[in-house]
Amino acid sequence: MWTNPTRPLIFKLLGGVVCMFAFAIFVMPPLYDMFCEVTGIGGKTAGPYVASEAGIDTSRTIKVQFVATNNAAMPWQFSPKVYEVVVHPGEATEVVFYAKNSTHRDMVAQAIPNVTPFNAASYFHKTECFCFNQQPLKAGEEADLPLVFIVDRDLPRAVKTITLSYTLFDITDRVDNGSVAKLN
């Protein structure tokens, strides 16, 4: 009896596709995070930082620039109130970002930070940041979003400027209905 030789090939190809998706979803993210952690590439910042009494290095200054962008699907107005500050390493500094939900519906946002140059990310410490929490805003509501940070005294002397950028994402459909219901 004659069999179709393409059937086994189709099953092998489908199996390969399933394996590729499983690899991309379950294996790649932890590997990428580990790679970024080991190499310092990627500009990821850590969570909340607890400041120690190391003192302020007044012998040098670092320019810190702020950039705010919206994800393509995010209709809010989002920007830093100050686009750059000059700080001394070890000095706690507060800046404020502005957000306005300019839509006619209640929404929830999440800001994702990135630091460049990448080798400065482990020396940029946020003690308070709006990026640690989801940001629910009612339709038409606006908010000042505070950020308090410290540039570590151990920042390499070659780094003179640090850029902190945030991308704001609409996560309304990904949060439980309770977060949006709290807005009402």
C-alpha cells in the first residue's frame, strides 16, 4: 500500500514550530535576563534602593537627562517636568514626570525604565519611582509622578552623562478589573 511521504514531514515541521515557540516563551527571557545581569548590557535598573550613609562626592558632577516616550498604543501625555539635572554622586535628587490621561476612559499605565550608558545602570539607584507601581488615571485626570534617585559614588569617572528613559505602556486590559474599578 502506498503512503503519503509528506505527512511525516509535516508532523516534524509542526513539532519544530512548537519547540521554537516554547523556547522563545519559556527559555529565552530567563537567559536574556541572566545575560544582561552578567554583562551589564541592557540598561535594566534594579528595584527600590535603600540609601546608605556614604556621603556626597562634591568633587565631581554628573549630568542626568530624562526622556519620556509612549508605547505606540498609549494615548496619554507623558513627559519629564525637567529634562536634565546636574548632581553630585551620592546626592539624593527628586524630579517629577507629568502624565495626563487625555482619553475618555479610565486607564492603567506602567512605565518601564532604561539607563544609558549601559555600564551606568548598576550605579543609578531609584529610592522612589512611579515605575515601581501601576499608574491608574481616570479619564481626563493628570498626575505628577515623582522620582527620587542617587547616582552611586562608585560610578566610573569616565561616565559624565546618564540618560534615564521611560516608556509608558497601556496595561488596562492586563490588570484585574479591581484596579480600574478603584478609579470610579
